[in-house]
Amino acid sequence: MEIEQFFSAGYQGSKSFKQLDVPNANATGFGAPTDDYMDKGVDLNEQLIRNKPATFFMRVQGNSMINASIHDGDIVIVDRSIKPQSGKVIIAVVDGEMLIRRFEKTINKVRLIPETPKLSPMEISEYADFSIWGVVTYVIKQFS
């Protein structure tokens, strides 16, 4: 009696090869001389995402980061595997509310700085329910 072998799905994601590794289809039997100079398209996943399992896309609501060119309706790419550093734009959860702010950490305090004069910086006390959800790596805008 033979044992049946089961395999996983054939698609394993697009990160195992780059777009330049995909050969051209050639129905005529020989390639066009211009194929050697042709550029492949740009794969935004390869360009913008470093760690696929830890990367998320989020739509921004509000204008707390307008001076950092992050506006209401923009999409931010957030990487949860990056260690937050002072000066980086982060997604933070403070007392159950998700915020996008610039992170500032000194020796004895942590502050979340908005990029608008309409809001004041938020100092995080040691008793606050605070966590850093991820670091913003890119902003995607739609021009209408």
C-alpha cells in the first residue's frame, strides 16, 4: 500500500524571487534585440515592504500630523518589527486609543509629539496604558 503525499499550496508568496528573475515569454523562437534593454515594472511590495508578516497598511483619520505631510485619508505603511527610536513617526496605543505621533524619548520621559500647532505634546506617565504598535515607514497619498 502506497502512502499518499500531500503538499502545501503552490503559491508561496512573491518574495522568493524578484521581478527581474521572471523570463520573457517568447512565442517566435527568438527574442527581440530590445529585450536586453527592457526594464521590468516596479513591484511596490519589493520596494516598500521589508518584513511582510510584520507590515500593515493603515488609513489615517485626522490632521494631527499635517506638518509631517501625513494628512487625513493617507495610507501609512507600518512595520511592527522596527524598534522605535526618538524622532520616528509611530503608531501608539494610549489608554485604548490608537494615535499617530512623532516619538520622543529622553532619559526620564516619553512624549508623543503631534505635527500640528493645534495639538499639544502628550507626556506619557509611567501609569498610563501605553504601547507602541509600530513604526511608520512610508506614506501613500492619492492625488485627486
